[in-house]
Amino acid sequence: MAEIFEKKEVLGGEEITVCYRKAREPVDPAEDLDLSKLEGIASTAHGFCAKFNQREYKTEDGIICMQDVPVKLRDGTTIYTDIYRPDTDKPVPLIVSWSYYGKRPGDGMSEWQIMGVPPGTTSKMSKFESPDPGYWCHYGYAIANVDPRGTGHSEGDINMFGSQDARDGYDFIEWAAQQYWCSGRVGMGGNSCVAMTQVRIAAQQPPHLCCIAPWEATCDIYRESIFEGGVPALSFNEFIVSSLTGPNLIDDQVENGRRYPLMNAYWQDKIPDFKKIRIPVYATASYQHFHLHGAFNMIRKISSKKKWMRAHREQEWPDQYSPENLEDLRRYFDRYLHNINNGWEMTPRFRLDVMDAFDCDYQHNRPEKEFPLRRTEYRRLYLDAADASLKWKPVEAEAAARYDSASQEAVFDVTFDEDTEITGYMKLRLWVEAADHDEMDLFLTIKKLDEEGNWLPTYILGEPHPGAWGKLRVSMRELDEKLTTSFEPVLSGKNPQKLKKGEIVPVDIAINPTSWIWHKGQKLRLEVAGRYIREGWFEPLAWDTDNKGDHIIHTGGQYESFLQIPVIPPKYQTKGGYVYR
């Protein structure tokens, strides 16, 4: 257990004791570094801190690199950045990468490789999950790879996704806009952590920030990550926090999760004020990644009238660096950073991949005007434990499905008698009982089966994905009435209610948005378990469950358990059988 350092901080007008730990000691990558000798997230080059080396030089690609440039923040703290820019005297727009993983992770490595991305796709100048100077500088952009407060050699303590970090981002953007090499137009780009910071900084409204491209952004750290569905994910987040490198302390989200398992000012400070984001936004979401909910949540809530979303099946890293998507993103930045009238505004506000099975999509980049879609028809499939089925009409007879929470699961199937598209948010109402405990952790999965009942998974990085998911700690079932909608229940994060012996309670469980086609004769399966069912994935996803003994699901009669699905009718259909989706 790491040593804990406590600091009093005022967050949202409330004084909170925030826990910190010592950041990992900086390790300079040696020449031809052998990643196989490193453990955990370090083996993917996260958190590396290249040697402090202030200099300016020209790269082999004819790009000017200004290395370890100091930037003083409003409170006097100095942070460091690497600036890559075209070899020209003309000022150019800047794209900022802001994250805690190290600004030169490829420095000193014989091969800088990202999972799912072929070697040589990105240059060693590329910060992890970020715009590659080896591409963007050739199109008239500068790139800033920033080590925020407390990261690498930057002074201070790391503040992960909080308002302090967002204010620092504001200061950096306004500093950069005044530099001789910058045109005064600044954007932000990158995926995952680099996307999450963009949203928070944009909410601070720095005057020279013209647009952002947050690809795959978690936005509500409490509800979408640390306590998704109320189930603690502290062991997974330990994997992240323990990798971060710097000279001082790091905001210890894991220990703070132990201290503050309920929503409070600490967690609220990490949620952006979406209404203050009024600049252009181009976001993406992978249907199969844990950033999914946050990405859709963000694009629905921000105030900007100029916002675009692309939703896809692929893993975030190969999606970010694919030629098709690089060119698409360049059209966006050309429009709002180079101010080129290139027709970007004609881009559909939403482009959706509709998944089919394996690595096949039924439709690619289908244009839509909104999400959820206005033509959505919400239908209910009623659970019947008597025959493990889902039915289109309410079930009259009561029944119960019982499973061992440690090793078994309950399944409920329905067969579609026509091609059926499900796009949007599903939700599940369950009546549940714990036979031997006062708590239940429920893990839901929606699967697609063929006519014979065989699983038809979709692939991500060439591996089968479990399916659309949801989860719930039953004691945390209280909903936030202001945030909950007719299609998505949102937990309050407050007022835990443990179960009593023999108590049967209703719960509403959100299932992350998705888009899928079921062909005639194929089956939809709802799987309910006490554990996350997946093996061999490279990210160590894990949840700190609290289950004992059997779970019981009640259906029928007074226990009307149902799955609500968003069915999308065809855009065009004729009596003669022509269908266009």
C-alpha cells in the first residue's frame, strides 16, 4: 500500500481532504529499450519520462523541435512542453496534446509501437494517444506535447481531471497563442486520456481555443469509471495511477475512491460544465470501449451548435491513426484552425457504424441528424424465468431464475421474426433478491446469436467482445431524477440501501449505447451474472465485487421485469419489400 499524503482543498466551495501518493520515479528510457522486461502498463510505454534536455533542433523530417520549453502558470508553477513545428517563418495554428503519460514516450526506443497500429504508422515524435507531428507538421500545424503539472519534470502535484488541471490547460493555451511561431489559433486533439482533458479545458473557455477533437472521452469519472453502475473499479484504476511519473505527488483516485465511495465535491470537481463548451467539437465513440458512455454523454450535453460524432466498432488506437480518419480529422482542423472553407459543415452531425457480426459492419458511417434517433421506437421485451425467454407481451405468471453469483449466469432469449435494428440506449428493469447476502453486483451483457443459438460476437483488435454491457451494485440503485431520462437511468451515487433477508426490490440498469442489426431468425440474448465475463484482454479490467451465494431474478405478475430496446425502423420501405436503412 502506497504512503498517503492528505491535503485540504476547496472544491466547489467545500473543503475536502484529498489523498495523494508519491508519483512513480522518472525512468529515462535507454537506447533500444526492451519493453518485455517491464511490468504492467509500463510495458506499453505509459508514464515514461524522457531525459530533461532543453534544446532546439531540426528532425530528419525537416521539422523544428523545441524541447522542454518552460511555461509558467498563473500560480507560478512551471511546466514543460515539447513543440514541433514546420520549418517556416510563418506562424501556424497549434494542436495541443494534454495528458499525464509522458510527452516523449518513443524517445530512445528502437520501435515505437501502439497496439493495433502497424509499426512505422506513427513517428517517435508522437505522444501516446495523440496527434503525430510526423503527419500534422507537414500540413502546416504545430504540435504541443505537454507534461501537465506534476508530470515528468513539470513542477507541482498531478491533478487528474480536476478543475486545477483544467485551469492549467487554459493558461497553457493562452501562453501558446502569444508565441511568435503560433498564428493565435489553437485546437486540441487526441483520444482517451488526451480526450478527457480536452473537454475539461474547453469548459474553462480559453479565448484562443478554437476547436477540440476529443476522441473517446470519459467525462464523469465517478459514474463512468471508478464506480460505473455503483460497482467499484479501484483495482483497474490502480493500474493507471501507479504508472504516472513525476517529481512529487499524484491525486490518488484509488485511495479517494476508498475514502469517498459516494458522490461528493471531490468527484463533482472532475465533471466538466458542458454548457460552457460552445466551440466546435468533433468526437468519436467505440461501441466496444469503456469510454463509450462518456463520449455520448458529452456530445448530448455540450452547448455548441457545431458538434459532430462518429461512432464505430474499432478499438480507439487503430481508429485514430487510420488514413481515412486522419484525412477526415484534417478537414475538420483545416476548417477551424486554418480557416479554410472546405465544406466541413456539410459533414453529417452523426455518423454511425451499424454492427453485424465478427469484423463486418452492416452499415459504415451512416449519416444521422441526432442521437438518440428521432425515429426510435422503444419496445419492451418481458423476462419470463419459467422458460428463460424474452416476450413481447407482459408475462402473467410469476417465476424466478436462480444462479450462483460466483460461477453461473441467467440467460433470457428472443428470436426476431424480421430484420431488426437496435440503435441507441437500452435499459433493464429487474426485480431482484439476494438469497444469502445483503448486496448484489449485477453484470449485464446483450449478445447476438445465430439461428442455432451460437454466439455471433463482434471483434475488437481481432478478439470477440462480450457485447453491449451494463452493471449495477444493487445497494446503489437510487436514481438521480434530474439526470435520468426515459431511455437512460442515471444513479445518484448517494444513499446506499442494503438488502434485507428475503427482500425483493426493483432496479433500473443502464445499458451503454450501441448499434446492431439482427437478421430474421437470429436471437438476442440477455445475460445476467455476478461477474464480468471476459478472458485474455490486454487491459486488466476488473471490478471489486461484493457477492455471496445465489442471486434470484423475479419475473411476471407483480414482478414485471423487462428489457427496453430502441428499435429503428427503416428510413424507407415499400409494400413490395424494398427496405433502406
